[in-house]
Amino acid sequence: MKINMDEVIQRLLLSDLSNHKISRDTGVTRSVILRLRNGKQSIDNMTYGNIKKLYNYQYEKEKQRKYN
């Protein structure tokens, strides 16, 4: 099964979680999250570190939901 990091991050950005909560939990700045959500920045233009943080955060959330 191929994992598409962009799709996983997109699910996070479309979630009901606030920019503040995502930022606090991941260390990615609120301004980056806001620009992503507003379409002013693309995932392709993010640093690998931020991509990894957002991906891992959403992946863990989805894994927890699956097992609860």
C-alpha cells in the first residue's frame, strides 16, 4: 500500500483542529498552517521537517482512531 504524505497532511488541514492546537502539538508555526489552509502555500514548498511533523501527527491521530 502506497502512503501519500500529501493526502494525509491534507486530511489534517481539512480537520476541525485549530491552527493553534496543530502548531502547539507539532511545532509547526501557526502562520505556516494558516497559509497552507488558505492556499497561499503548498505542501510542495514546505521544509521536509515540517512535512514530517504534520504527517506524523495526523498519522498517529488516525492510528488512534482506528484502534479505539
